[in-house]
Amino acid sequence: MGTTLIKFLTAVIILTVISCSPAGKKPLYWANPMDPSIHSDGPMKDSMGMDYVPIYPTAVTSSQDATEKIPTNVKPLYWASPMDPSVHSDVPRKDSMGMPYIPVYATKGPAAKDSLQAPSTSQVQVLSLTPDQEKLISVAVTPVVKKRLFSEIPTVGRVVYNEKKTRIVSARVAGRVEQLFVNYTGAAVGVGQPLLSLYSPALITAQQEILQAARITDSNGNPLENSLLHSAKEKLTFWGFSSEQIQQILHSDRVESALVMPSPLTGTVVKLLVSAGMYVEVGTPLYELSDLSRVWVEAQVFEQDIGTLNAETRIRVSPLAYPDETFEDRVAFVTPTLNPDTHTLTVRADIAN
């Protein structure tokens, strides 16, 4: 008896489906006979062995008019979750419980628009969290602001002397260092400040020549500007005498025993390369001076970050010696070649010291 009843019910369902099937039309989906909200994209059976019921386009209705038919060529605006209509999808899908999303079509009437309308206030859900809840789920909340997006590249760098403000003081003539007026590394010097005195027989000879040339006079007894005097002045100038020193020699009419060499810039002695009593040749380095009012900061950027560098890139320096201070400036130079050992580029900024 039980077997006959099951067969009878099955036959009735099949007949009902066939009688309601429009000729030549494809079902939109198949619905669970016990729960029509459960859909399937193809024929199937439920857990009780009952066939899903095919649903055709004529059976789809809008929320405003249950009898209004929607043409089969109308595309849904979106698919909505059957459990939460505010959750949408641009394509057909199923929720976590296996229930298919419901297609939502554009409404018809005077207020209908071709495009999707913005949701009303009643459709917008606001999520509010207490401070304890924010800490529990590790969420950070910040006001929305309009600003330029940027990325940071943490790296290490070093502070070096500004090569544009560094000078080497060298000997222009062979001689012996008589006295060092600035005799230690780190000393601060000003432009024109005496650094050392240099004794040289060649300098004494050149001074004697200029004095002899200056004694040549014309027929009236006036000093005569001649080629010998001009040549002697050029020689002393080339060896480091200033025009004031040359005029002092001519005015005093006596030879200076040593040449006093002044500092060419205001800065700091970063290297002392000579000692008193030392004999030097032409071109021997004596001092290395640098203006430390601005220094260079060189940082290493790895190969994968090179593409982020541009003319607007800035360097922010946080020195270990001053953890509470930062120094910032724009990148002034990027080396044109990659270091083959470290695969890094060196970027440089000119930072106020």
C-alpha cells in the first residue's frame, strides 16, 4: 500500500508539471516543492526524493503587482540574498546555507529609471561598535579625509659631507710648514682665517723680483709698469698670494719670509693632513675643510622599490642620536646605476644640519 501511494504521488506531480509547462519555453529555475525559496539551476530531487518544480517566466512576479509578467529578455538589476535583501550580488549565487539569491528587476511606472536607483534611508544599515568591541575585533576607526596617497619605504642611511661644500687646501709651491695656526681636526674656521705659514725659497725669490721690477722708473722718476713687474705679480698670485698681500709687499718694500695660507671657506676641519716642520711638495694636501651647515643623507633603496621614486619623493630622517626629532627634504639625486652586490640604488637628500 505504501509503495502504491508513493508512486501515485509521484505520478500526480509529474502530470501537474507537464500540464503547466508552456510549450517551447525553458524554465527559469527549479524550486523545492516543500520550500519554494530554495532554487536550483537544473532538475534535481530533495532529501525526500521529491522532484524540484520547474518555474517558467510567466510565474515570475514583481513585488508591486503579483499578476504583472516580466519578459524573459529583461535582465535582473541584481540578485538579493533571500535571508537579507540588503546583501546584493551582480551574478547568480547561493548563500552560506545553499539558498539561491533572488533576482530583482527594475520597477515599472512613472518613477522607474533605466539605471539603478540609490537605496533609501530605510535600506541603509548602520553598524555601531562600542570601544570595547573595537578593541576585541582589532578594528581602527578614523574620519574620512581627502589627501594624497603615498607609500613609505623604510630603509637605512648614512650622513656624509656635502661634496659641493668641501674643499682640499693643498700646497701651491714646495716648502716647509713653519707654523700651524689651526692644528686639530674639528676646529671651526672662517673664510680668510690663517691656517698655516709656509717657508719657500721660491717665494722669496719671486718677492725679490717684484720689488726689483717696482724700482724701475721712467725718465721722470715715476714707477713704470713693465712686463717684469706684471710677470712677478702673476707668479705670486698663482702661488697663493692675495692682491692685498702683494700690495703690502710693494708698500713695505721688504720680503715676507713665509706665506700665510688663509681658509677658502667657513666650515670645519674634517681632516688635518700636515704637521709643523713638515716639507711639502706642490699639490700636497694640507687640510680638508667642509661646510657642515647642510649635509648629505644617503639611503639605500632596494630594486623592487625603485619604481616608486619620482621628482616628488621626500626623505624623512630619524637619527638615533635624536629619536624625538625628524629632518625632511626632497630627494636631490638618484644614482644612475644599480649596486650589483646589494641590488640597491643610492638616493640622496640635502638636509639642513
